[in-house]
Amino acid sequence: MVHHKLKEQFKRHGIDSAGLPSAWLEELSYAFEEHEARQAVYEQQRHAMMTLIENASELICSLNSDYRLTMFNSAFKRIVEARLGGKVRFGASLREMLDPVRDDCWLADLERAFRGETFTAVRCVSFDGGSYWLTASYHPVKRENRVEGVTWYAQNITEQKLAELSLTDSENRYRTLVNQIKEVIFQTDAQGLWTFLNRSWTEVTGFTVQESLGQPFLDYVHPEDRERNTLLFLPLIRREKEYCRHVVRYVTKDGGYRHVEVHARLTLDEEDRIVGTSGTLTDITERTELEESMLRAKEEAEKANRAKSVFITRMSHELRTPLNAILGFSQLLQLSEPRLHPEQLDKTEEIIHAGEHLLALIHDILDLSRIEIGKLPLELTSVDLEQELRDCMGFVKPLAEEKRVKLQLTVQEAEICVRADRVRLKQVLLNLLSNALKYNRPGGAVSLHLARDAAEGCTVRIEDTGLGIREEDLPSLFEPYTRFHSMTGVEGIGVGLSISKHLVELMGGTISVESRLGEGTAFLIRWQGNPHPRKDECREEAE
């Protein structure tokens, strides 16, 4: 049967199909049907392709040899119209639409494509007040080795490009920061080879980064420190520690070495396997040399101090022998017959007074020297503080009457005892009481307070109404040979408070001072957590 459309074609061209062989007609009908089917598939594919191109987010167009648009999609139309500020129509010349100055790179790309090059370029365009990055691909359309047109499509990669630029900027800032840091920042692989070093490496060692990368880090550790360095790294490698910090010597290019503090951590991969280490190397050479110099100076000072103490001890013994003789003969003169004249007796009394004062100074210097060299023996027993305070008040009562200073004792609680050397404790209390009287004012007062602390301790407070001490002088008050009231004419060389402080500390206590210039001074002796035996136990132990 002849296809009806084929009959229509015969009729249109004046051909009578009735006179044609039936086999021919059937063959023609079959060929015509096959052609129509193919044409339908082609139209369907073409429509699908055009729909895909039209709805694509990429910019797509094609140009003929005259740079005129033969096809473009909506994305191309929207962007180009926004960019160029005019309508885009089929047959329009893209070369005429582009600005020779502003769009010179696009025109150059088109010329390359029309010369037969297939390539991709990344370009930045500005429109709608913003900048956008596009990756544009150019594909020449050739026939018989002659370019008849160009197809072009571009993808918006602004987000990707901005991320890349941000990453590059971040890397540049990080690299700048790392290179400006004084410490050496390093990374090694699992074999201990340098994989990263910043510029400080060269400043510290003299070796360049380029010549050091890929080399074993242990080669740069001083040969004498390598074994120790490895041992110090072992706990980190065994994951017994999160980091390691130690000091070793690193060799320098000039043959010397630097003291370096290493701070390292493990570098792990996603499967928690060790892939290397990272950390910092800090050059502490100057600090180490300063510490060693200070240590040597300290040792030399201690040696000199011990020599001084030994000298003073020996000299004290040498001075006491003739001084005791002077005191003895002076006392004999006072008792000699015939009796001395009153004027001679007065002179003899001055000799005895001066000798006793000098002997007391020698004893103080000798005590201080023994304390400094650690050779002052103490006999610790239970001591009744109230009784000791009353005894000391009795000793200084004549001086208080002479100075017209009132003495008063306040005891918060009876039977307060501490473990102390009774003789040395009395020495401390008498020194503080004597100072409170000597530096007081006529008609003043010295108050003694004894109280138990809440923290199972006790406090002795000796307070006067005297001259007081300047605040800036308080920190150096307990230093040997320090005197702030020398203008008052009080005898002494300024070692009493220093000796008192050392004695109190040797007996397990502390001593401090409070003072206001012109109002008075208070010294506080504290014992914390010291045993407090009952008063009868103190008496029994004393007996």
C-alpha cells in the first residue's frame, strides 16, 4: 500500500502512481516512512538539546565567521545585557558590542578561537555593582580546515574563585606570620626528616631551609646530646605523653652550637597513625648563659660569704680574749686597795660599760656568722610564752623607767606553749623590747599581746608608740647592718633584727612588721601548727 503522503507528493509533481510497479511503490513507501521516523527523532533530540541549553546555568552562544550571534541561551542574554547595557539579538555582532579597551581580553580570546585554537580561560567581569569570575571555553567550528564559527560557553566560578583567593590570602598571611615568628617552627615525617622549617631556622643555626629539608633532624642535634634527646622523645613516641619539652644543643653552620628548648607533639593521620612530629625550637642561649653566669656569681658570693663568716668568727674569738682581760682588770681596779678616787672610778666604769657594749656587739656578729654558715645549735623544748614575756619585761623594766615608757602585757589565753630554744627566744624578745623602748618617746607605751590563732597557731605582738618606719624602708628592715634611726644616737650596728628573724625561722616561726611613720611600730611573731602542750607539761619538760 502506497503511503498517503507519498501519493500527495506524486500528485503535486503530476506523477501517476498507478502506472508504477507495485514493488517500487512499496519500497518508496518504506523509505519515506523511515525518513519521517528519523526526522521525528531528530526534531525530538533537537528540542531536548535546545531546552537543555536554554535552561543551563552556564552562558552558551555560537558565532559565525563574522562574529555574529547565531545562537545563545537565556543565561548568556541576561549576563551580557547586564554587562553591556543593551539588548542582545540574533545576528548581532559581538565584536561591535564589546568595548575595545574594557573588553580587550575577551576580544583577544575570540581572535585566538577564530585562529583555530581550542582553549579555556578564566576571566573576571564586572556588572550590577559586583565582580564575577567565569571560566570560558572556546571551540572553533571547522569545515575543510577552515574556521566557520565558534561555540562558546562559560561557567560562573565566583564562589570557587573567592574561596581560592581567600585560601591563598590566608596562606600568605600564615606564611608571613610563621616567617616573622622568632621561634623555629618545624615539621618532620615519620622517619624524622625535616618537612617544614620557617626562616628562623636559618637565623638560629645558619643552615638554609633548602639545604636542611629532607635531612634527619637528629643530624643537627649536638653529638653529645643525641642519645639524651632520643630518650626524651621516647615517651612521646610511645604516646605516654601528649608533648615533650626539653633543652638540647643544636649545632650551627659555623661549627658552634646553640642552646635550644624543644617543644614537640605528634602528627597523626585520619587513622590515628603517627606520620611525624611538629613543634617549635626556641633559642635560649642568652638565657642559659645568663643563668650559668648568675649561678657562678651566686656560688662565688656564697663562697665569699662563708669565708667572711669564718673570718669574723675567728676575729671574734681573737677580740674577745683581750677584751675579757680589759674588763677583768677594770673590775679589779674598782675593787683594789687603796680605793680609787671618784673621778678614777667614773673612768673605770666607762671602760667597763664600753667593753661590755663591744662584747655584746661581738656576740651579735658571732651569732650572725654562725647563722649564715649554718652552725648555730638550737635546743628545742616546750616554752611557756607568757612566762617568757613576763621574765623579759622584768629585765627591761629599769630601761622602761629610765625612758618613762609604760609596759603592759595582754594574754588572751593562758597555757600557750611552743617548741623553741628558750635562750634564743629570750634573746629575740629582749631585742624587740629593747628596740621598742630605745626608739620610743617619753611618756609612750609598749604593749605586748599573746593570743592563739584560729589555725592552731599563736602570735606574739610587740607594739610601741615611737618614731615609726617609712614604708619604703620596711622591705630592707631585716637585712644585716641596717639602721634607720642612727640619728637618734642609739648604740648598735644593725644586726639585731636580722639575727631575730633567722632565730625565729630556725624555731619554726615567722616574724613580720607593721609601721606608720610618726605613730609607731609593731612586730609580730607567729607559730603555725606548732604543738601547744599544757602548762604543766611545759614546766615538767623545763625541769
